[in-house]
Amino acid sequence: MSKRKQKASKRARRALGLPSSSSEDDGSPSDSSSNHTVNTTRDTQQTSSQAPTSSSASLASSSASRASSSASLALTPATSVQVLDKRAKFDIRYKVATRSDEEVLKAQMESWTSDIYKHFVMPPNIVREGDVVRYIFVCKAHPSITISCVRYDKSTSNLVRHGDRCTSFDSKEACALVAYVHGSSYTPEKLCMKLALWVSRRSRPFTIIADPELLDIFKDLNANVVVPSPQTVSRDVKEIYMLSREQVIEVLKVFLIIF
């Protein structure tokens, strides 16, 4: 078909309101049809390529969910169960339900055999945080340094770790600091002398030294107090008498010479 006839055919179709021919007489497709076919093919390819991606995303999400669930199971406090079990055994052993915190501490201290406890002021301070009781250990050499432990934990690793880094607690400086922390200048020798003077001046029986109430008072003032026996106090009184008698004789000699 010639170009003139093609143009005439197009004008006739437009006048009648008919759509224009989609192809020429030689059978080649128009540009619009070709474009439509290409677009349709691209959409199909995109859809097929997106399907595996969506599936992969779904699988990844499912895997992440399972991983999160496994993580939560891994964080399930098995250690918490062990802590609760340790605490329950402690409560039964030391009869926590029927004892005060001070009584529980006293019972615990009877089983403390490690030398590391000598590095700290005894007894430790008791601090209650809700239903958890902690012991605060004060270093003898450096009273500003404290170590905190829950009372049902029998481990001494943190105390030993501090002791390894700290200076010797047997030094004179450390002993002076201990006296300062206790708020007294107590020594076993001084206590023996004062007890001997007390019972002799006030005519007290030697057995009064063994009175439980008096011993409790001594323990309240200093938990590490060493109280002598009545026999020791009796012997000290005799020794003080022998020493003082010699001094009294000398004083009297001087007095007689003067007068």
C-alpha cells in the first residue's frame, strides 16, 4: 500500500471514530504494541525475581526469630537457680528464719578459718538491701577501703585479691589504724592489769571475771577481746602486790629519813 493510501485510510478512520490500524500491510507491529509487549515482559521478570527475594526475607526473619528465641533461652538464669539454691541451703544451715542478722554472723564467724580474715576488722558491718544481707569488710591497714560480700557467698577470692595488693597488716602503722577504727587503745596486757586493779580495789571476787553478762559487755566493746581467766587475774594481783610492796618500802624509807 502506498503512503498516500495509508494516510487516506487513517483520515477515514479518524472521521468515523475508529481506532487506527495496529499494523501495516507488511505485518510489522506498531511501536505502541512493541512497547506494551516489552513492558509486560519486564514486569513478569521483575515479579519472578522479587518472589525469591521475598521468600528469602521471610526465611531470614524466621531465622532471626529463632535465634532471638534461642538467645532468650540461653539467658534463662541457670545461674539464678544456683544462687537461689545456695541461698536456700544457707538459710537452712544458719536458721535465718529464727535468728537475727547478728546471730547469723556470729554463727558464720565460727566457721571462718582462713587467715585472710585477720586482714580485716572483725566483725564486718552488716548492711541489709531489701531481702539481701551484705557484709562490709573494712581493711585494717587502710580503713577507707571496704570489700562487700553477700553473706551466703562462702568464697574469699575477693578478700584474698585485696590482701595480695594491700600492705602487711602486722605493721605498727596498721596496728595504730586498727586501734583508731575500734575507737580504743585496747591491748590484752592492759586489760589484765586493769582487771586485777579493779577486783583488788573494789574487793570483787575473782570469779566475777567469768560472768557471762560481763563477757558480753567486753565482746560488745571489742569483738576480738581476750578476757583472762579468774586464775590469771588472781596471779596478776599477787604479782602487782609484790612489785608495789618494794616500792612502798622505798617510799617509807625516804619518809622516815625526812622526819
